[in-house]
Amino acid sequence: MRVKRLGILLSVIVLAVASGLFIFWAMGTSWFWGFQISTYEQQDRINPPKPGVVVFTGSSSIRFWRTLSEDMKPLGAINRGFGGSQLFQVNEYAARIVLPYRPKAVVLYAGENDMSWPWHKSADTVLRDFRQFVKIVHTAIPDTRIYYISMKPDPARWGNWPALANANRIIEVYCRTEDRVKFIDVSAAMLDAQGKPRRELFRRDGLHMNGQGYAIWTSIIKSVLLEESVHEEFLGPDNAEIAEVRTGPNFSDFPTSRSCQKSGREPHFCRITNRGPSLAAQVRSDAQHGANAARTLVIDDNDAFRGDCAFRHLECRRDRAIGKQSFSTA
């Protein structure tokens, strides 16, 4: 009897291991994710997105971003992430979940699964697949902007971080050589003072992010999209009247909203570019005293709006009075 029970137990274990191995093998094929792609296509037939949206695609870090469309407002954004996908799978399905929307921009998060267990692909392979993604999109829609979100440092895969960080570096270098392709670094904001992953940003599995993690992604990614889309149709075609003022690192010539307004003919927006470390606090002070406070768009060109700190000083809202997107003091 004991021998029989032991045989049954061993059979169950072997079956479980074999099933697990099959699932991992299948996840490395494209057909495995076909059901998720078909679900998106069914949704599109019922409620088709407007052409020109911002498409977010990639692996589960995008897939699990449940509040993405709301977080990205006023930018029209849709979520087309699927499972634990790899870059080559995104390439294969791009014709079904990216190109049909004729997007103004595509935001991609992929590569982390490729380089992790059990596949352990090289950084060069990930770069090659990303170059193919760029070719697929720009061949079909040459004017579309492509944004690559850096692979994130997470506790569950911390041992693999040196390889992921190296891949981030070579992909960033590549992005600098291509028109309408940009690298967005989220990794720095997800590390603590000791250079380790901030565990409070992740679920219990140490791999997928929680709301705090996505709040950081929102502040970083949205600021980049808003900055690069300010002259374009994301915020409306009538937003071209923008006064641009550059300031020094010590704010010695930092303009108030009133003086910013004088730099052009009553602009709808004032585009402020600054390399100083305390932009958010200074803008908050100036906006409180400026005549054009509610109509000031503040855009930073380094790290003042990166991470999760600066947007706690400023809130992004829609000004119904003028029907434009603006930043104002919180």
C-alpha cells in the first residue's frame, strides 16, 4: 500500500513539474498570448479608440497598470500590455495592437522578461529586438514617437540587475541615434539611498509594482509625454503660442509668471526650462504671486519633475475657463 501511495505521489510531482515546464516553454512562444490579443481586438470592435492615441504596450508591468488611461489624462492613452511578454512577441503582435490605432506615440516596456529566468537573453538580443520594433512602427507610421521605458530594478530579480542596467545603457545610447525615439529612465527613482530597490513600491512578489510604484511611473512618463507633446495635437492644435524662458541654475534671472507673460504676447502657456535643483518650489512661489498663475505650464529639462517628489508641490489640472492643460499650485 505504501509503495502504491508513493508511486501516486511521485506521479503527481512529475506531472506538476512537467506542466510547469510546459507553461514556461509556451510563454516563450507567440501563440501563448494570442487570447489576450484577441480580447483587445474584441474590445476595439465594441468601443474603438480614436486614432492618434498614445499606446502603451509591453509586458505585465504595463498589463497590470489598471489606472493607466486615467493617470495619463489629458493625454488619450490606451493599455495594450500582455502577460509576461518578451520583445519579439510585442514585435509579432504590433500589427494587431499598435499599428491599427495610428498612434501619435508608443510607450514600450519590455526586455526584463527576455533577460530573466528561464530565457536569459543577452542585452544585444534585446537591443536587436527593440531596433526591430522601431523599424516596424516607423515603417508604417514614420511620424510616431517611440518611448522606451527603462527596465526596472525589482527585489525579485535583483541578482540580475547588473545585466538589466547594462542593457538599459546600450538601449539609451541607441535611442540617442534615432529620430523620434527616446529613452525614459524610471530606474533611478525606484532605488533607495543605498542603491537598492525600494520595496514599498512593489507587491509581495517583489516583481510587480503596487500603486506607489505606478505613481512614480506616472510622474516620470507623463512629464516626458507632456513636454514633448506641448506643440502637438495631444493638447490641441491651438496651443502654439508659447513663450519660452530659460533660467540660470541659481534662479538669479528666474521669471515670475508676470514677466514670463511679458516675454511674448499673452501666451496661453509659459514654457519654463531650468537646470536648477529646486524648480518646483520656486515655481510654486512665483505662481502664487504671478498674474498668469493658472495659465502657466512648467516643463523641466532635467530631474526636477522626475520621481515622486515634485508633483506633490504642483498639480496638473484642466483649466475649464480656457480649455487648456495647465499646471498650478496644489
